[in-house]
Amino acid sequence: MGEETTTLGSIHISPKAVATIAFYAALQSYGVVGLASRSFAEGLAQSITRDPNRGVAVRYAEDGLDIDVFVIIEYGTRVASVAHSVANSVHYQVEKTIGLKVNAVNVHVQGLRVSNPD
């Protein structure tokens, strides 16, 4: 998965490329203030290396992609609505940009953040 052969040659799509598209699609969703790492050790490693794929995991399955997104949501928004919006946005952007079928987008809410302490 992630590769296609044409008359001109082969096209290989890296999981990091898919993760980057999913990262920016999630950040543009209403209510998302950031993406989080899956674990403390991974978060420490990514903060040192400045990895742009932080908070996104991509797995190739036989018939499509499975994407996990780990988000931090704004306090006061409806968590279920924001998670649903993130899943739809990531699903649409990845399929539109890359052309591969997305089986599932799993949104994991890692925390809430208060942006305006008014």
C-alpha cells in the first residue's frame, strides 16, 4: 500500500507525507488548539527534533489507510463535535490530496486547554 505503478514508473507515498497532511487538516479544525504525542517519551523525542508529524500515526492496511490523531481541544467546546469534525476533515483532506482510501480516522482527545482566561 502507498505505492502505485504507472507507465512512467512507480509512485511511493511515505507515511510521513500522509501524517503531514493529516496534521495540518486537524489543526485547521474548529476547537483544536494543538496536537499531542502518544506518550511522554515520544513527546520528548519529537520536541527535540521538531518533528512536524507530532500527534499523528499512520498505518497502511491492505485496503486503505488507518490514521490516529491525538488532539488537544479548547475548553468549552463540545468534545464529541470537535472530534467528529477532525475525523471528517482528516478523512476528506487525505483522500482528496493523495487519492488513497482512508478506512478509519481515530481521534484521541489527549487534553483540554483554556485559551482565554477571561
